[in-house]
Amino acid sequence: MDRVRSTPSDESPALLRHTSVDDMKTCVGCGSELQTERSMELGYVPPHKFLQHKLWRQTADASLGLAQGGSESGIADFTLNDLFGRLTPHSVAAADNELQNAASTPPEPSRPRRLTCQRCYELEHYGKVTPAAVDAAHFLEAIKPIRDSNALVVNIVDIFDFQGSFIPAFRKYSGSNPVIIAANKVDLLPDGVQLARVKEWLHREAKALGSGVVSVKLFSAKTGEGIDDLASAIEWYRGARSDVVVMGCANVGKSTLINKLIEKFKGPKQRKVTVSAVPGTTLSLIRLPFGENGWLFDTPGIFSDKQIIRYLSEEDIKKVTPSKRLKPVVERISPGKTIFIAGLARVDYVSGPDGMFFTFFTSNELYLHKTLTEKADEIYLDKRGSMLNPPSILNKKLPALIEHNLEFENFDGPADRAYVDITLAGLGWVSVTGRGKVTIRVWYPAGCAVGHRSPLMPFESIRGLKPNPRGNMKPYLDLGDVHVYDPDLGPSRQGSTSDPTNSTFS
């Protein structure tokens, strides 16, 4: 019978010292060390389940002719006497019943041979998430070996939160290894977006952050779009290296992508990692067979201190994280107006020309509310948790909103393309379009990052957007399909041959 090899690769000894493959000491889902005593801590397995699985493994190994006591025979550090001492009467009865059923049925070689902790099991089978507190130092310690390895690094980012999902001091952890930037959620980009320009933008931003990037790929972990292209790039840039390291902040779709890559490169299906919408479900460095001679290393989801999602409940994270194709909302406003992004952020237009365009690239599930700035404080205090939801009224973790005063100017650039994005880490961004000098005050929870950058979608901010009222914001006019020349793409990749001077706006 063919078996997955367990001989370590010589390519990345630093990584191999920090991982385990075929022993049963760690959970295959999250990488936590398995234990049967502390039900509220990571890696917990009910004792009777642990005992049942161990005995099943021994029986199955015997039927398959595998040697007892080797790496395939169970957890050497635990004995049956140890486990019996921890069983309650209920657990003994449950284990005895399950073992009797198992004894009457020949073991099936196809049954998963790795054990998952209770947290991962409930997540996979029941969709139940058990939050677990893990010290940030644990994550940083787990990814240190990557710096000294000889591997291809795939850094996964969220297209809708590039700055927030890009690992701080990334080069410190990736070392001199080549890096592929894999941007998730391409399936959620607004209709009509030029993907070539998005890739060029990502490449520029990643290089500016010092990532050592050799390629940028767009993909969707949800639909599989772009996975083949990404897999080909991995195979190409992997070269003589046998190992691939996948890195990313928590909640960027890393585990889902790894599952798809394992299937594509013939990895065993029973060795999938845990997938969840809650950040930080992959808790240790996990090594998985990858192709004929290599390993794929799954790193922990790294918490970004600057993202708002670390303060939100599971239900609120689902609302904040886009799950459908984004429908940006564009609003033409004058100074003295405020727009709330649910109860999570507030944008005040303090001063500047009348009729500037503000385009909100946030989840379709978030309520947008426009009001006079002079009334904004009162509305926030009165409606937070009800009309301005999320956060839920029960959320006591979200810090108070603090103000960030920003000034921008555009006197010489086109009036029909955005000239700046205001980024809200973990939430999305707001594009500003028009001419003149503007002062904007952004309110966001303390500790969560507010920044600005060159616009990711400068033309989509007002071009070709259909009226899309959300909350109490009404469409100011039907823009139709405005075609403008995009100098970033060049003549061969234009979406329209319209006269570039023929603009709807002056």
C-alpha cells in the first residue's frame, strides 16, 4: 500500500525542527498540542474520544500490517492506564459502547487517521466556534523559523484590506526568500474593475513595503477563481526549492486556500486544516505533504493589532467581512455633512469645495447613514447598537472612536478620477474624487489604523457605478457608463475607445 512519506526534506531544516507530521501529539486542524485534562484550553480532546481513537488506530494498524510503536501507531507519550485514570463513569460507558461497535466492524483504511481537538471538530461538523485566547508572542515564535529557511513564501492578503492585512515587518519574518503576493477575494471586486491595474497597484504597494515580491496573483478562496494561475506561479517560482510557506494575517482565507492547494498537489484529503471566519484558528506551524518531494508549511494566522475585527463578535465579523460582490456607494456631499459606517466609523467633511465625491468601499451589509455634522454626536450616542449596528449593543470591547484629521488637495489632476483612498483597517476604504483642497475628519476606534494611499480603483470610484442607495443615502444621479482613459493600463488594455477628453465631469 502506498503511504505518504515521513522523511523530512533537507531544504528547510529550521522549519522541520518546529513541526511534526505523523505523530498524534498535535491536532491536525489547528496544530495545538492535544491534551485531555483542560476542557477550556487549546487542544482539548474528551478522554473517552481520545481512548477510542487510540485503540481504533492500534486495531486498524494491525489489520493493515503496520508495525506497532512506530510513528503511525498512536501517541507514544500516553498509555491506556493514564487515560483510564481520567475517565468519568459516563465517559467509560460511552467509550465502551463505541469500542464494542468498532470491534464488530472491520476498520476502514479510508477513515481519517489523525485526531482533531474538540474545538476543531465542533467547528468542522457543527459550525460552532470556541474562542481561544492565544498570546501574540506564540504566533511570532511559531513563524521565526521561516526567516532561516530556503523556501518560497506565499503571502496572502485581503484585497479589501491590503494595508490592514499586510503583515507588519513582513521582511523580518520572510528573510531573503522570494515572495508571491496572493490577494484573496477577487470574486468580490465590483463589476467592471480592470484586474490588470489592480495587480499593478498591489505590486507597487507591496514593493514599497519591502516584501521582496516576485509575483502578484489574484484569487478567490471561496470560488476557486485564480487558483490554477496561483498554483502555476508557485510551481514556477518554487524552482529547486521543495518547500512552500504560506503566511497571512488572521481571517484572510489562508486555510481555505491551503486546502485547495493540497488537493491540487495531491495532498491527502484527511490532512486539511481548520477553516473558520473567526481570526486565529490555525494555532501552530503545520507541515503538510506537498507534491512528490516537498512540504507545505501553514503558519498561524497572525493577529494585526490595527484591524477592527479583533474587537468584534463572530456575528459582527460576518457583517464587516464582504461575502458578496461589492457594491460601492458614491455620495456627492458638501462641507458640514457626516456619514456613519454603521456604528464602527464616522467620516466628517469639514471643509472644501461643494459637491466632492465620497465613495464607500465597504461590506454591503453595513448601514450607511448621512446627517449634519452638528447632529452626529447626538445620533451616535442615541443610535449606536440599534440603527448604527454593528457593533451590537452588548459589545463592550470596542474602544471609543477617536478623531483623525486629514488634509488632501488636488488642483492639477483629473476631476473624474479619485486621487486618494482613506483606509480603515479591517473595514475597507473611502475614495475622494474632485478638485480642490479638503479637510476630512475620520472617527475610528482607538488603536485601529486610519491611513491614506494612492487609489486602488480611481476610475471605479465614480465611473460606471449604478445607483446603489444603502441606509438613508439616496443616489444623487444615474452616472450611466462614463468611459475615461486609464494611463496606467496603456492603449492595448483600455476598456473603452471613447475620446479621453469626453468626460461627464468638469
